[in-house]
Amino acid sequence: MADPRFFANRGPFPLKRIAEIGGATLPDGADAGRTIADVAPLDTAGPNDLSWFDNKRYLDQLRATKAAACLIAAKFAGSVPAGTVALITDKPYRAYALIAQAFYPAPPVVPGVHPRAVVHPSARLGSGCEVAAGVVIEAGVRIGAHCRIDANAVIDANVTVGADCRIGANASLSHCQIGNRVTLHPGVRIGQDGFGFAPDPSGHVKVPQLGRVTIGDDCEIGANTTIDRGSGSDTVVGAGTWIDNLVQIGHNVRIGRGCIIVAQAGISGSTRLGDFVALGGQAGLTGHLSIGSGAQIAAQAGVMGDVPAGETVCGAPAVPIREFFRQTAVLQRLGKQKGKVE
Amino acid sequence: MADPRFFANRGPFPLKRIAEIGGATLPDGADAGRTIADVAPLDTAGPNDLSWFDNKRYLDQLRATKAAACLIAAKFAGSVPAGTVALITDKPYRAYALIAQAFYPAPPVVPGVHPRAVVHPSARLGSGCEVAAGVVIEAGVRIGAHCRIDANAVIDANVTVGADCRIGANASLSHCQIGNRVTLHPGVRIGQDGFGFAPDPSGHVKVPQLGRVTIGDDCEIGANTTIDRGSGSDTVVGAGTWIDNLVQIGHNVRIGRGCIIVAQAGISGSTRLGDFVALGGQAGLTGHLSIGSGAQIAAQAGVMGDVPAGETVCGAPAVPIREFFRQTAVLQRLGKQKGKVE
Amino acid sequence: MADPRFFANRGPFPLKRIAEIGGATLPDGADAGRTIADVAPLDTAGPNDLSWFDNKRYLDQLRATKAAACLIAAKFAGSVPAGTVALITDKPYRAYALIAQAFYPAPPVVPGVHPRAVVHPSARLGSGCEVAAGVVIEAGVRIGAHCRIDANAVIDANVTVGADCRIGANASLSHCQIGNRVTLHPGVRIGQDGFGFAPDPSGHVKVPQLGRVTIGDDCEIGANTTIDRGSGSDTVVGAGTWIDNLVQIGHNVRIGRGCIIVAQAGISGSTRLGDFVALGGQAGLTGHLSIGSGAQIAAQAGVMGDVPAGETVCGAPAVPIREFFRQTAVLQRLGKQKGKVE
């Protein structure tokens, strides 16, 4: 189903192999050798396609699917239609991800430096790197093996990048060190000055920003996201953290491992996040806060105080979710009492 | 009035021609041959300039204007000063737009590929295209006639672009097909991976993003806006939709025709908009929603449920506008009752 | 402490010189010749480092610091530990900024045009400019002395830039005039079309955007921020105004001197700000407003009406801060009255 101009399908795979890759259970009596040619969403999957179910919103699509097989939690297996094999797994979406990676692995890195790239003689590239046209790599840069640097990206002096990274088109990096297996999407800005100055009516005085940005292994940073370098200590993004598009990370922010930060969220200077924190889209955190591990910050929340580990907060100013729902209920009830308001 | 270093004035035009271009009515007795040399806002227009009136906030400026003529709805014509010709039209701003286009058409495309552009031999450019320095066009790209690609833009492999498009400086496109007469402003990011992964404490698992972005005819996409490609099906922007700067469009979003999306709004994955939907600045829509045609979403609204066609919603969580105003009124009343609060 | 790969330390300086640079008072009996080798935050400063204290949140760090000297307001001097010299000043952070600039001045501009830059023959560069690889400077551009243009930046035809400016990587400028000592961070977009059109069901009609952007002296504009040019009059950023990352400035906006605009804030078309206005992160202002000098707009505020000079407003819709706190208090009280709500 994927457009072959953009995606190369490495299938087909027999159903047994599909189940293995996804860590799913093939039901008794299923045809283990049945050919699975592709992956597809429930509503467009055909009789040679694998699909998955993990959102009750799409239960009608499940019941009507023509997929050959469907990754699904045991409790929903009864809704899978007769012609579709139910591949049971606790984590259908994770299983789908692994199988889809087998069908459509990331495009291979094609080693070589384009003649229209500009690489400073003192920069060092690991083996097997691909450097596209218009890329500019300044003095002293160190890049690990098998990285792909897309067209017109800019890597400023002395930046270090680990192995197996991908740096998107028109991205720019300075004053930073990047781990292994990191993906930076197009237009990412990493390492520029933080918003640091002493406000003064006679002219704000710039505070030199003397830290770096350090990004751990296995991170993904979305398009046009900005991460400022630290003012003294570093701005840190922990290993395995995923950041969406158009996110702002201020100077000295420290983000733990495995966090998820959705598009257009913003984190002000010196705020610290533990591990596995989730920030919804357009959420905003003021500076110098401490957000405990596992905390969940709802979309558009405005967080002005510390959040304990494991807490879920909503609203602006953000409050624990139960309070938020009560506030909202009160407000909506009052908003409907037309007579009493005026 | 426009700075001649940046804008070339194709005027003057006689008043009669002005009225024709704008579809406005020239009043009896007006001097049809009067020369109109330029367009200008009410407060700076001189005796050879055309102006327009469409916002009551500027009624004082209307009464004091020195413009030669003013596009205006009939009901306000009485406020036009004696020296100014009232050109009557139901849509003064639309009429102004057409007339201003006649004075200042878009700068011509100057055909040619700059020697410092990099165009893959397998890419095909239509006749009359202008490709600026530093542009990188990869293998298999197809671009229609009379397009202008500005400096340092990047068009990744197999992308298709229609005719009469303009792609701004430092923009990047991949995995997409773009219609005719589309304008992409500088720094736009189209077609990169969506934010798709299966969250997992042992490491989030990337979900290959196997769809495309398709952009209809006559769209305009603002600077540094990001549109992720679909995860399976496509991300779609319908014909005639205008998107402002710094907007985030998640994977699998489907936007209908003629929508207006103001700066810094964000639409989460798989949400669908009908036709002629308007989203205010900084509004946010969660994923998997259905927004009916003609719905209006206020600035900063946080939409967490479906919105029926034609509805106007405000606030976070968003509610119909009447409820919102009642909620706000109650809250402001309570906020002023100092004694009762404490 | 700063990574020497990225920052060159011009110290050490004797303590007496440090006090002079910062305009701070050296206490009686202090060793004026003591060597200060570096600057550092309180918690990491060692016995040769200067630090500063200006946020009560870090009082514990002050009491435990090992810094040689600490810039501090007189009223907190009693908390400085015995081994640390208290350098008294009313503005510790401003003093730190000046001293840090002495240790770490901005990296010098290295004059020269990289052979892979493309500079139109009709463009004029002042003496001592540095133009990096991949930069594209179009016809008629005028750039003052000692500017640094980073890699892959694009400066469109007839733009003027003052002296001692820095334009970041992958930034793009058109239809604008930039003052002296302006810093534009990577990915900034200045001068593109504003979001101007006459909405119409048969197709929105583009309104030619005939103004410019003018940026005063001593401004700093953050990464990936977008500033649209005026539709008729100019979009103006006053001297000494600092704008953070991912900010949207609509067409015809006029911003006064010394304003501070934090990340992801957005200002809609034709709104005017006086001098020394502060906008918090993610704040949004609708169009055609007047914001008086010295007004403070809280983070995430949604401003829908004029704000008088000196006023502080919060919330959405924004209200004066005292009202906002009362509203919030009422709401939180109601939200906690579980019994009464249902």
C-alpha cells in the first residue's frame, strides 16, 4: 500500500515469521505459511495484509476489516472477523512497529561525501557516512560511523555526533554532543544561545551562554524544534527521549530518559524532568521546576509549580487531573445556568 | 508607497479600470479617467491613492482620509469624506486584493537553474522554472512549469510538485505531492516522519511512517510550518487551504478545502477537518477528532471532542461560544467578589 | 568550566578588576589581587571561580558554595560562606553578565567570503565581514562592517543589514532592513508574506504584502522565529528588543524599544506594543490591539483587548493579575468541593 516511489517493501513474509517478529501468538490451526505481503490500517487492509487494533475508537473498522491477520489484545479477539487471523499480543502497536520495520527498514545509508558538500579538513567522519549536497561541516567536528547528513544541514565547529545518526535537511547544530542512533528531523536547531540576558532599561545585557547541549542515545527530535545550549551547565536530553515538532527547550533544562514531548510544547530554562515524563502538545512549563519521573502533563497545561512523580496534571494553572475535571464540571454547570449569571 | 527596492508598481490605472478590476460600482458623476497611482491604507493614502475600508475600528481614519477613492460597503459610504470617491462593493477587502494584485503582481519567475544548484540528472523540471543557488533536487523529482525554487531549499527523491508553485528559501520537502499554484514559505518542513512510536519503558519502538503528504491546488503554507507525512494513509491538505506560520500538522490529518489555519495552531494525528474550517492562532486539536465543515475554532482553544459543522467553539476544554462567554462572565464575576472568595 | 572546544577563556583577572567590570563593591579587607580564573554557577564553582546569586530558590546552594567570590545584593550578603568574598551590587545578574563577557567575549569575526558562498556582484559587504559556505546573498543587498553570516543563510534582494550583526545558519531574510549589532539566530524567517487574503468560498484572494520588516539596533531574534513583512505599512521591532525562539510576529505589528518576548509567543497582525513590554512564553495577542509601555503579559495569556501601560495581565481571556488570582482561587476552591459539585 505504501507508495513504492518512497518506500521499498522487503516482504513478503510467512505468517509464522510475522508472529515471531512481533512476539505475538499464532492461534492453533492458523496457516503458519500464509503469505503476508504488506502492512495496512484496518480500513484499507486487503487479504494479504497485516493490520493491528489498539484503539477502541476503530472497533467498527476491526469488525469490517479484510486483513489477513490482525495484531490484537486477547480481550478484543472476539471482534476479529472470521477471515482474519487474530495474532494475540499484549502490545499490538509495539508488535506492529517491529513488523512494519521488517517490511520497511529505514533506507540504507549510501556512503560518500557529495562534491558539493563542504567538510573542513580537520573534521573526522566515521566509516560509511553519507553527506549530501550543500552540507557544511566545520573544523574539529567528529561524526561516528554510518551517519546520514541530509542536504544543506550545518554542523558547527567541534560538535560531536555518535554513530548511526541521521541529521535532517537544513538542520543546524552547534555547541553540542549527540549520542548514537539519534534522529534529528529537518530544520532542528540545537546549541544556539539561550535567551539569557540581564534586563535593563538602558539596554538588556547579554549573558554569555557557556554550556552545551548533550543528547543521549536513541533520541528523536522533531522538525523545527529548538534546543538552546546551557548558560553554564549543559542542556540535557536523556537517552531514548522523543521530542516532536516545533518544541522549545530552554537553556539548562534537564530531561531524563524515555520522555515523550509532543509538538509545540515548551520548557523554560533550568526546569528538570525525571524519566518517562510525558508532555502533551502545547503544554508549557515555567522555569526552575522539578517534574518527577512518570509525571504526565496534559496538552496545553500551564505548569507553574513542581509536579510529583507519577502525577497527572491538566489546565492552566495546572492542577491534578481530578481537580481539573471538577473545575471544568463546575464551570460548565455555571456556564449553562443562564438565568443565574446575568 | 511600497518601497521600490522591493516592489515594482505597474500602475497608474484610470479610476474606471480600478472599479472594473475590483468589481466595484463607480458612483454617478465620478471622474472615470482620474489617475490612480497606488494603493495605501486610509491613514497614509494621498490624493492619487486607492484605499479600502472594512473594519469599523478604523472609522476615524476613514473620515480623515485623503485617498482619491475608497472601496467600501454601501452602508458606510456616508462616512467617506468629500474629496474621496466611494467605490461601492459588498467585499471591499476582496476588491482591494484584486486591485493591489494589478498594481503589484507577484515578481516574475526568471527561468534558469543557478550553477550552484544541485539537480539530480533524473529529476525533471517543467519549462520556465527558476532554481536558485544552493537548491538541492534529488533523484526522480518531478516539477511542473513556471515554478520558482528559492535558495537552499531541498526537494527529496521522487517528490512531485505541480505548475506555478513557489518554494521558499531553506524549505525542505520529502515524501509528498504538491498541487498547482501552491506557495510554500521559507523554512516549511513537509513530509518528514510523523511522531509515531510504540511507547515502551525499555525503549520506544519507532513505527515506520509509510504514508505521504498531499497538498491540493492553490494552497499557501506559512514559514517554518511542519506537516508530517502519514503513518499509513496520507496526510492531506485540501485545495485552497491557507496555513499560517509555525503551525503543526500531525500524521494522517485530513484537512478539507478552503480552510484557514492561523499561526502556531496544532492538529494532532488522524484528526479530520471538513471544508472551510477556521482555526485561530495557537488553537490545539487532539487526535482522532472530526471537525465539521464551516466550524470555527477560536484562538488558543483546546479541542478535545468532535465539533459539528458550523459550530463555533472557544476555551480549553473548548465549548460552544455562548457557553464560553457565560463561563467567562461567571468567572469574572466571582473573581471580582473579593469578600466572598476568601 | 566551559568546554574549551567551544569557548575560549580570556581570564584570569584579579578580583579588583572583576569588581570594576561588574560595578560591584569589593569589601574592606578582601584580597584585591586574588586570581579569578573563571565564572561558574554556585553549585559547581570552585575556589578560583566567580559566581552570582539572584534567585532565592538557590539559597541552599549559596550557603554551600565554594566560589572565590559571589556577586550579591547587600541584604543577602550574610548568607555568603566564610571562604567566599561577597561582591556587593544592586544588580548581581547584570554584573555577572558583564564579567562573563570579559572572560568569554563573542568569538571574533574572521573576515572573508567562503568560496562556496554565492554573493551577487551587485551586493555590497562592509569591511571585515565573514560569509560562510553556502550563504546566498542576492542582488542589491547592503551589509555593514564586521558582520558574520553563518552557513546556508539566505539574504534576498535589496535587503539592508547594519554593522556588527550576526545572521545564523539557515536563516532567511527578505524585504527588510536590519539595524546595527543585531543577532538573528539559526532558522529565523524575516520578511516573508504576511497571512493576508480576502477569505472567499470561491477561493481566498491573496492580498499583496507591500510593506517591509524593520528591526532596530541591538535586537536579538531567536531560532526559528518568524516575522512577516507588513501588508502596507511596515512590521517594526524597536531597538533593544529581545525575542526568543519560535515566536510569531504578524504583519504590521509594531513593537517598541526594549521589549522581551519569550518563546512561542504570538502577536497577531497590526497589534502595537509600547516600550519595555514583556510577553511570557506561549502568550497570544489577537490583532489590532494596543499594549501600553511596561505592560506585562503572563505566559500562555490570551489577550483579546487593549492593555494599559504598566498593567500585568494573566489568563485566557486575559485579566489583570489580581483578578486572575481570585478567579483561580475560586475555581480551585470549587474544584475541591466534591460534594457540592455533583
